[in-house]
Amino acid sequence: MARAIWTGSITFGLVSIPVGLFTATDDHTVHFHQFQRGTSDRIRNQRVNERTGEEVDYGDVVKGAEVGDGEYVVVEQEELDQIAPGRSRTLDITDFVDLADIDPVYYQRTYWLAPTGDEYRKPYALLREAMMQGDKAAIGTFVMRGKEYLAAVRADGAVMALHTLHFADEVRDPSELDNVPTRRTKPGDKELKMATQLIEAMSGPWKPDQYRDTYRDRVGKLIEDKKQGREIVTESEPPEPTEMSALLEALQRSVEEARGKKSGKSGGSRSGGGKSGGKSSGSRRKAS
């Protein structure tokens, strides 16, 4: 049974709908502990006074904010608690916007929202359906675990999804980046036509199930191979950057290859994306 990490109410106008917030994703990353090389001794993180080298008890640790010239303002946790927005129980909707207008760069993390009782299903479904018909997202704020979040709520099939968003001042201006093409940097007509054909040849419906974290799979295989004392296969080096003089040829070959793969799939022939049973072309080295 899923457990809500936050409970409260969505409020818009004079309408209030009690809901629970649930994580929508799981972290399947392989996590490692730290050991001293050559031993089975775990490495632990400690709070150490950099001047004395002595460990400091957690109760004696205070926060300090640098204010310039190496000076700090010391802030107690109690002082932060006094100015914190408190444990809010409402998700206050202030605006409804076109879902397409939200730049993906603002999205942070996704959660599911569900009504907390049978009696709240109807108003929940009403809000979900109204947003779905208008292709709208509800924008509001709520407080969770002592932090205020900006959020976008949208319809997602039978449920509503909540996306925490970055505030505007948290999104970096891309003009700070180096080597970004300007409006004057225009591609050649032939290259643009070929790139468009390549995109079209590689286009298809969004099927998330066909994508897999292959690096995580390789990490798992590495661990299993070392456990069994087997040889470790190293991956090939990444391809070299395409030179401008070879760009058109590379695009042409890519289009032909993409069209060949698509026609092979539609014809029912097997693609090379099945289970791998062969050896890697990379070099080998003995497991340590």
C-alpha cells in the first residue's frame, strides 16, 4: 500500500479537496559504501573541527552564512524555525496556465496526487477533467518538510500529477554559456535538409518501456563479474567529433541507416537490439 509523504488540501477559489502526495518514481541507482583500500574497514563521515581536528557533537553544530571578507553570521536552528513558513496543509492554487507554456527546464520532480477519501473522488475528478479538457496546469505553492515549493498540477490519465518547479531565479540564463551559436550562425541548406530527413527517419511514438538504464546494467554486471572472479569487458571509446568537412556525408549515411532500421522493423526482420550474447570489441583485462 502506497504511503503519502504529505497530506493536505488543494484549494482554488472557495473549493478545497483533501489529497495525499505520493512519490511517482523510484531510484534504482546502484549505491556504494566507502572502504579504505586494501582493507574491509568502512569509511565514516564525521563532523571535525578543522582547527583542533577533534570530532564535534551534533548538538554543538550551528549554521553560519558568509557575509563577505571571511565574516559569518551564525544562525541557530530555532531562529530558522521561527521564520519558517511552518508545516502547511494546503496547496494554494493561484493560477491556471497552458501546460505547453511551461518550459521543461523548470520541472524538478514528479509526484502523484490522490484524494484521501471516497467522498473526495468527485471534486478531485472534476478538477482533473476540467484541466484535461483545457490542457491546463494549476500553479501553486505548498510547504513540505520545512521548505516551500512552487508546483504545477496537471491531469495524467485517471490521476493528477504534481511537478515541483524551480523558481525563476534558480534557472540560469543560457547567455552565460560559451560557444552558443548566434542568430547569425545559420546552417547550410543541404545540411539542414539532410538533418531534417534524419530526424524524420528516426521519429516514432514515445514508448518509455523501450529505454533502459544500460549503464546501471553494466555496473550490476561488473559487480557480479568481480564476485564470480570473471574477466571484465571494457567499453569502447566514444566516437570522435564529426568534422565540418565530413558533416554532409555523415548525415547522408545516418539517414540511410535510420531508414534501413525502420524498414527492417516494419518488415518483421530482427534488429540488432536483442539480447547480447557476443563479446565486446573492446579490450579485456583481468578482474582485480
